[in-house]
Amino acid sequence: MPHIIWQNLGFSWLAAGIVVLVLGLLVMGYVRSPLRGWKRLAAMLCKIAALALLALCLLDPLWTRQQPKKGENEVVVLVDTSASLDLTESADGETRAAQVQAALAAGNDDAAWIKALGEDFRLRLMTSGAQTVSVPHFRGLKFDGTRSDFCRTLMTLRSGGTNLAAVVVVSDGNATDASAWKTEAKGAPVFTVLAGEKAPQPDLGIEEATVATSPFEDAPVTITARVAGSGKAMLQVLGEDKKVVATEKVTLSGSAAQTVRLRMPVAKPGVSFYQLELKGERVKEATLANNTRLLAADRGAGPYRVLYVTGRPNWEYKFLRRAIAGDDDIQMPALVRIAKREPKFEWRGRAGESVNPLFRGFGAKEGEEAQRYDQPVIIRLGTKDAKELSDGFPKAAEDLFAEFRAIILDDIEAAFFTQEQMNLIERFVSERGGALLMLGGQECYRSGGYDNTPVGRMLPVYLDQAATGPAISDARFNLTREGWLESWMRLRADRAEDEQRLATMAGF
């Protein structure tokens, strides 16, 4: 802004003395002047004005105005466009977003103060929500950002260059990344424009919502929500047909968020969408934007195929097959070894015979396709066709990854697999996201030689530590909090019934 600087204020006493002396002489002179009326007054005022200008000249006035320093001529206007500005401070008042929009734009043009800044500085207009974006103007802004990450943006701007003169921030002050802010003496100054004058009225809102599903068709879908606010409210879940499928009444104290769980007893296979709504009873809210959440529940689309590999016919395979016999969503093709591979000796059969005599008389093929002594005898059960698993355990990723969701290894030693198959199982878990289950037995874990193998590295036990004490008897589950949250453990309506179920089970 322009202003005047008086360079010789030390001569102000001299100028004042001259003015007083000359004024006295003027008064004495015009008393005896023949002029009368307005003519005498006008003449006297003209001489007084000329005298005042001469006196001011003694003070050496200097007319100055500030201009941007060369190399520091850029101003950034950063506007917070997060959804938190879409709040009203009173029931009938306008939102903070409307106040910000009115301050930034006037109709189809920018505000006057933005134009004034543009005359002296090079302007950069930016918005900050979930992302920071440069915009050509501030007309028609959408305040729908899920975050307010402008603190990191400010630190980046202030340390990014020397041509920045200042940063103007327009926000309600609710920065998501406020904990990352570090005050530094250097850098361009930051001028804040706060949107809103009062705190918003109490508001109901859903802070977080998660969905827990299970691939089993009779298992419920559980929605866990954290809701906050004050007063009585109802939390309900709407299905894809907009019908209410679950409700829960809650009383919120306003001090801390409350966790609510809702169960939907029926959910179709595949992906289902639910709408979670929080409705207050006689509560005036600042905004309804945080009262709904759209959730997706993916139960997958069966059938889910599990590859079972066992080193000997046993009871475990029998009981597993019996348990899933009536479930159309789970299929369990199996490779059951009934005889290990053996070295070939001439005396085992006729001279020069290499075919395993176990297959003699059963229409076995001759030549290269016949079962040899040095090959294990494996039977296939539950395969979808005659070709599946005909070469034993899969050797290619496309044969394993595309067909199966899990692998069960039961009483089978590590030497049964080649190194390439071991690596394939590790990739099946790490890349494909498949599951691996190993059952105990005399040829599993440490006794099966899985130490220092790709499969052994994935097991949740230490294979290099041999136990010296007696075998554990009557072992029982003692689950952690995370264990109780697993969907495969929640087989009853609530945790108390699940604890009773485990307590009455026989010990291991």
C-alpha cells in the first residue's frame, strides 16, 4: 500500500516557527487591507495554502509504495476441499463450504481480493483434499475430499523454491496430517483464513465399518461398525433391494465411539452390496454425509477346490471326505500314495522286468507308460475327469493356481516333492494367496525332512528345535483376541457359546 515518508522531521520546529510568523504578518496586513468580504478571505486562504506547502517542502516528503521483491513474486492460494467443510454451524445456517465458495468467487468471476493479488504477484491456485491439485479458478468447487492433507503440502511448498512470497490457506482447520507438521523458521510465511466461527452442533456419524465373511453358505455375514455422537439412534443394514435385513438400537454418550456388530443370516454366493445407515431419534445433525456407508461382502463363488495329498491311506482322509460330502461348495480331489517308490533289482521279478508287479494282471500298460519300481504307487480320488492329476502332483503353475484354493499335506515326506514342486507350493501361497495346511504324522514336519525347505519356511513351527520332554496330553485351545475374530472359529451365535463348545471338546 502506498504511503509518505518524511525524511527531515528534525526541521519540523523550524517549519512550524515560520508558519506562525508568516500567519501573524498576514493577519496584520489584511486588517489594514482595503479588500472586504469574501475577496479578503479568499486572498488570505490562498496565501496560507502556499505557506503550508512551502513548510511541508522543508520536511522533504517522499511518496513510496511496496513492490514484490525480484525473485519472490509467487503467491499460492491453497483451499481445503475436504468433506468436513460441508457442515452447518446452526440448523438453518449455510455450510462452511458455501461461505468459502462465496469468499473465493463472485458469480462467474474470481473474488476481488484474488484479482488484486494477481496484479502484483504471480498466482498459483490449488485445492487440497485427498490429493493436492492445481486449478485454473475456484468457481464450482466440490467439497467431497475424504482427507485434508494440506500440512505436508505446505511444508513442501515452503521448502521447494526461493520465488515463493507467501501461502494463503483457506480451511476449517481440521488437517488430517496435522501430526506431521514441523515448524521451521525459514520459508515463506503462511497466512490462514479460517472458515466458520463456531463449533458445529453435535453430530451422529459412522467412523469405520468392516465386513467379515466366510465361504460357507450357512455362515452369517458380520458387519462391525464404530459409531459416534450423542443421543439415541438406530443402526440398520439395507440389502440390494433396499429392504432392512438387520437393525440395532444404540445409545451414544458422545464421549467415545461405540462398536456395534450386526449379523445378516442369509447372504448369496458371490459379491453382495449392503448400505449401512445411522438414523438419530429427534437429533438435528450438522451433516448427513457421514451417516451412510456402502459395503461389499464377497463370499466368493464356489465350488472351492482343495488338493489333498497323503502318504498313506488313513482315517483323516475318510472323515474329511465324509464331512464335506453334502457340501456343494467344496470339492477335495486327492492323491493317495499306497506304496512308496523302491529301487529296482533284477531278482524282484523276471529277468529284465522293470514293471511293478503290483499292477500285474490288472490291465496295466507295458513299456514307458507302465508303473515302474522307482515310482510311487498313487491313486487319484475325486478328480473331475480322467486327465486331472494323472501325472501326480502338479508341476506347472497354471495347473495348480487356476484349479485349487488350498493344499493339505498329510503324512507325506518332503522327498516326495521335487525342488521345483516345493518352489511352486511357496509361490501358491505367496503369489496366488492360497492356503497350506499340514497334518501331523510320522513323516511330516521335522520327521519328514521339511527343515530348510520352501514349505518348511512357511510352517508356523520351529523345525530345528527338537522337544526333549514327554508328549503333551489333553491339550486344549487357548485363543488370543485375534484368534476369536477369525471367521472359522465363530461357529455359534456369540462368543460364550463358542467357548462352551471348545470347553466340552475332547482334549488333543
